[in-house]
Amino acid sequence: MKNLLKPDYYFKSLYDIDINWLKELNIKNLILDIDNTLVSWGTKQIDERGQMFINNLLKEGFRVCLLSNSSSKRVKNFINNELILYYTGFGIKPMKIKFLGALKLFDNKIDETCVIGDQIFTDILGGKRVGIKTILVDPIDSKEFLQLSF
Ligand SMILES: [Mg+2]
């Protein structure tokens, strides 16, 4: 269990991850968490910084799939480019079925897929359970935590 909670890599922010470094790792597909990874918690749409980051990934030939425990209606609000994939099928992170759904969009290329997220018990654990690489980032802000505290 302990190893399943240990990310393979850590960055302070999604935006610190270097595309060339991903290429060196032979990563071609990214499963991306939304809240507190791509945008601040509860943001309704993708912001400019997130859009630029994803556009750059797509331009460089990466495939990107948004994977969130949010409602499918909300996740779809983040899709403004048909190249951005998303999976809102059955399950919640860290259930394997949720990650397998996203992996299917990447032709089940486990070795070429990486999940990036801010939560050990959803993003990292779920990714580890299906055998993909995992990158932990710090939450963009601590709102999520504060909401749980009150
Ligand atoms: Mg998150």
C-alpha cells in the first residue's frame, strides 16, 4: 500500500513540468486532474494559463485527457478544443475503472501515460493502481482543504 501512495515524481506546479522532460520519459499521454492542478479549486472554466499549457502540449503531439471527480457537466465546461479528451464515465478516482476508462482513450498505452494531480489518495493512488507513471503537484491553493475544515 505504501508504494501505491508514493508519486514517481513531484513538481511544485503543473506549470513547472517541462515538456522535453516528459518526452525523455517517453510520455505521450497525460491524464490531468482539474481542481487545484490545472486551475484553482471550483473554477468554472479553463483559464488562460491552463489553456496555453494544454495547447502547447497538443501542439507538441501529446494527448491530454481531463479526469475529475466533478460532474460531467462541469468537466465539459473545460473542453473548448476537440483535441482535449475527457473521461466522465463510471467511477470516481481512485477507482481503477475510472483510470482504465481514461487509458482506453489512449489505446491502453500504459507505459506512455502519466497522471498529474494534487491529491495522493485520488490521483496518485488511482494512477499507481493501473500501473501508469504519477506526478504529484502542490495544490494551486488551499481552498479545498479549508472547505473540508469548516
Ligand atoms: Mg485536484
